[in-house]
Amino acid sequence: MEHEEVFSSEEVCSSKEVGLVVVSKLGYGCMGLTGIYNSPVSEEDGIAIIRHAFSRGITFFDTSDIYGVDHANEILVGKALKQLPRGKIELATKLGTPEYVRSCCEASLKRLGVDYIDLYYVHRIDTSVPIEETVCVLVLLFHFVNTP
């Protein structure tokens, strides 16, 4: 894979606090790997791209359950994560409506093959549902996941 160096590793490796999570200032949005606005890349190339980004200091990866056919993006990212040190990666994925939150989270964890998600947020605000309802469900999920 030929590439032109745009950022030095030092520039990429710097980090930023996002709430309670510290992430690399430059993250990698994985949407394009499974073809939203383009043709999907092969699984082999997708994993190589994620591994390359990590090798250059990117530790923050963003995906979603709606990227790609049949949740292909989370599945691809999960396969790439198996080849990387999970404790050094900040992983973000997204959810939809309030009634979907818990099942969506559990399914994302399974597809990604991980025990936790570092950042979990609403992908698109459903304007037909008061934002307070969605936030309430997220708070309940947070307490459910973080209660022994």
C-alpha cells in the first residue's frame, strides 16, 4: 500500500479528552471501508487500512451498526481489532432510537467482538422522540453496564 506521509506520528499521537475518554486527536472514520459513498474495500484491505492507521498513531476508530450491508462495518472493525491491542484503542459506535438502545448495544458488542465500547452515541437524532427520552435510556444503559 503506497501512501504519502501527511502527518508525522507525533502529530497524530497527541490526544484529547472527550468526556471521560482520552482519544487520539486524529481519528479514523471507518464508514468508507464498507461502501456508503463508494464501493466497499475487501476485508483484507480494510483490516490492513485499520492496522496501518493504528501503526501511524491513530487510536480512535469510529463505526456504526448502519454502515454497510448487514452491519458489515462493525464486523470488519471487529476483525481488525482482534489483531490490535484493545486496551490501546478508543472505539466509538452509534445507536438509533431509545427502544433500540440496549439491544443495539449488545449486538454492537457482539459484532465488534469486544467487552466494552469507549464512546457510544446517537447516530441521528430522531426528531419525533424527545431527546430527554433517548438520554434517559443511555443513562440507564450506562448504569446497567457499570453495575456489578
